[in-house]
Amino acid sequence: MDDTRFKILLSSGSDNKTLRVGFLLVPNFSMLAFSSAIEPLRSANRMSEKQLFEWILSSSDGMPVMASNGVEVAANGDLEDLSTCDIVFACSGIDVHRHCTREMLNCLRLVERRGAAIGAICTGTWLLAKAGLLKDRRCTIHWENHDGLVEEFPDLEVTNDLFEIDGDRVTCSGGTASLDMMLHLIAQGNGNRLATLVSEQFIHDRIRDAHDRQRMELRARLGVSHPKLLAVVGEMEANLEDPLPQTEIASRNALSTRQLERLFRKYLNTTPTRYYLNLRIARARYLLRQTSMSILSVALACGFVSASHFSKCYRETYGRTPRAERALD
């Protein structure tokens, strides 16, 4: 993680400079991710008794923006006002590709050319990728959107970390990870003591490292602890585009196919084949909802050999075709 640029930028306390932070709010943005990013700035000002940070909330038209929870947030600036900021975060959430505009992308490119650092919160990473601002940079995004980003922008280096800082780019997976990202940036610019004080204010008992995992461990997600079953499911999750034959999965884990069947029946009340298919169909659903990939491309990315077979399996699982799923949006 190369955060040298941010260490310099965020050293606001050393010369009494107030750092100006811009938030580009995109319709359906994540309220939790946004509030977890802006609240540490407010608290840092309060704890330090200095105006270390000030912020601008911007929308494409200067009007209030509705978050994904239905709450409207008033903007106090438009896209042009972001050009006065030291760092600008694109903050979005559900269906970011549907709310992206040419004006937003041009604005992000403009503030980058004027020397501002560029950040992204939750699916804001997709906006930065679309604007061409993540070339040769590591980035991260919410785990639910990871596969879609990789499929749509295959040249990007996308990690599963909580947040990534690479030069003057900072991307965050969203949710409460925004808090850890901001605490890290506060610590870089104004010291660990201030970051700890802010963390304590939010009853956040540990500032997570950038490389902490986004998702719960598989053991917690499945609610089982059988080591071989966990190993098998882990292999399935890692091989969705090119599914492994059941015999190979069993052999890799020193199991017979009959033992494998019994494990899935006992602990997950399903068969290995059905469980594996459900994983692939769920991934397809994410890609249909979050990308503009063709239905055939989605099918191939999830291990189906034809669009017709994919459509049949999808209808059996969700009661509608992939085309109808996409039409719901």
C-alpha cells in the first residue's frame, strides 16, 4: 500500500491548513458507507479542537440526493465546486452503472487533472474505473460487486481488501470499512492518537487494517465447522467460471463421492451439485444486476456452456429468465 501521497496531503494539522474534502453523491448511494466516511472528519475536528477538515456534498445538479434507504441528503455544492477540493470521493451504492452520467465522469477527470486526490466509497470504484482513473492502480470494491468489476474491467488490479491506497487513489469497499479507511487517513496526517480518540468516540474497539477481510469467514457464513466441508465449499467458490467435476472435488479432499453427498445432506440439506449450481446462479444474478454484460457473457462467466441452459437453470431458481431479471431494474 503506497500512501506517501496521502501522508503529505493529509498533514493538515502541521501547518494549520484545513483539508477540503468533496463527496460526489450518486443516487442510491450507501448511507452507511457515506456516514462512516464523513463522521470521522467531524469527530477529528472536535477531538483536536481544530478545523482540520471541511467538506462539500455535491450532486450532479446541486439538488438533494436520495440514498438507497430512501433518505434524501441535501447537497451544498454542484460538480463545479468539487474542483476546489483537495480530495474527492465518489460515493455510490446500488445500480451505480444506471446512475452514472457523462458529467460525473468528466468532473472526476477534471478534478484529477487539477491535482486533487481521487477516492471512491463502495461502488464508487466503478465510477473511477469508468472514468479511466484506475489504470495501473490497485483498487477494491464491495465484495458483492467484485466479480462484476473484474468482468467489466479485466485490466484492473482488484483486491478483496477493506480499502486500498495506491499513490493518490484511495478506494474503499464500503459499509463500516469507510470508517477504518478514514481513521487510517487521519492517523497518517495527524497521528495515531487522534485516530484512536475518534475511534473510541464511535465505540469502534479496533481500527482494522486495510488487508482485513471483507466477508465473514466461511465457517461463520455457513454455520458449520466440518473442515472438509468448508474446504470443498471454498473450492467451489473459487471455481465458478470453470466448475470442477464432483469426482475431482471429492478426490482433492480425500473423500468419495458418496461421502461428499452425505456431508452436504447432513450439514446443508442439499446435494453438492445443487449447492454448486446455486453459487453460480447467484453470481450470475449479481452480474445481471450490476453490469451491462450480455446474457451470454454472464452465462460463460458463471460456467454455463450455452445461454439456453443458463436461462433454464436461472428460471428454475428464481422463477424468471435472465432477461426478465434485467428488465426488473
